[in-house]
Amino acid sequence: MSGQGAPAVQADGTGMRVVIVAARWHDTAMAALLDGAQRALAASGVTDVRVVRVPGSFELPVAASRVAASGPDAIVALGVVIRGGTPHFEYVCSAATAGLTDVAVRTGIPVGFGVLTCDDEEQVQARIGLPGSFEDKGADAALAAIATATALRDFPAASVPVPSAAAGE
């Protein structure tokens, strides 16, 4: 399991504003990931949480970029991509990963990466925090985002403009 050797992450999210951007593909898995993220945020003291739903994992970066402009302390991105018989899997996974990384680096807002990239449904089930799962990637992504925001609190973000749709960018 990929979770072996993972650090025990705890963070105080009191007073933080967090936005969860979550895909809709794979309803059962997404409901579990979203529940895990929300539970972890609540347990960490985060009370200001908004959820933005988009069709799939490919749309997560644009949603994260847009919500970053509202100035949250952290963003949690959740999605599920299951390998099929075409290269589509690689394209979606690469685009989601690169796009979310770009949002975090460009804005200085931590983005918790909760996008599952699995070969099959069994791998998904092992990671979504339901009974019998080995991991709870929704909770892990939420904790990583607020722990990073906490670690960076004393370091102001660079003044990097975030493009807006109104500006035509």
C-alpha cells in the first residue's frame, strides 16, 4: 500500500477558510472522499468550508484556480480516475496533476491532492476511507492542505496575479 511510511499529520485549522473542489465521476467513491475531507477539516477546527463540484478530474485545476482568487487559506482537490483501455487515463491524470500543481505554486495557496489515479475499482475502494479501506485519501488531502497552510503562515505569499475569466485570460 502506498500509505506505508506516511507521516501522522495533525494541524490546527481554527480560523481557516478552506474550499474543497470535487469531481462528480464515480459517485460512491467521491461521496466517501468528500466525507473524509469534511470530517478531517471539522476535527482540525475548520468551520468555514465551501464545496465546489465539477464534472470530472480534468476540470479540477480550473475550479481550483478560480476559487484561489477568493483567497482561501487552503484548497482540497478530490477526484477519481480509473485506468481504461485508452491513453485517456494518462492525459487526465497528467492534466489534473500539472494543473493543480500550477495553481498551488502560482498562488501560494496550498492544494491538498486527493485525486486517486487507480488501475481498477479495487484500488479505489482501498483508498476512500470506507470500512475495509486501507487509507482515507480525502482526509489525507485535507490534512495535508491545512498542515501546509499552517507551516507557511509566517511567510507571505508572493504577489502573483491570478487570472480571472473577466479579464479574458
